[in-house]
Amino acid sequence: MENKKTHRTEDEKKIIRNRISRIEGQLRGVKRMIEEDVYCKDVLIQLSAIENSVKSLSNHILENHLYNCVSKDIEKGNFEIIDELIALFKKFNN
């Protein structure tokens, strides 16, 4: 496996860190809900919100990957990136 890296701007890192912090807060909230014996339906609703937050973050990172990493590889003639993308989309759809 290659040891590729993605160089992100400080603004992009800040956006991602903020979203991850929000997700962490949501998870702590669910943990508290469990400790406080909150009704299952309410916990499940919060878990659904967390799932949507994670999917949204994944889509954000995927979009940046397409616009930055993938487009640069294609410009350089590295068409193997398409195989990487296909494998990535297959993981997303499982």
C-alpha cells in the first residue's frame, strides 16, 4: 500500500476538526442518555443524527478528494486513481 498524504489548508482542517468535535459531542450526549436511562426511541433518534453527521463529513471529505487529489492525479496521467475511486465507492455503498 502506498503511503500517500493529503495536504489540507488550515481552513479545511479547521472545518473538519469542528465537525468531528460536534460528532464527539453528540456521542458523549448518547453516552449520557444511556447513563440516565433515557427512552430507547430518543437514543435511536440521536444515533440517527450522529450517523447523518458522519455521512455528511464523509461526503465533504470525498468531495475535496475528487476536486483535489483525484483531479491532480488524472492531470498527471495517473489513471490508476480511477480503480482507487471504484473501490472507495464500493466501500461507501456497503
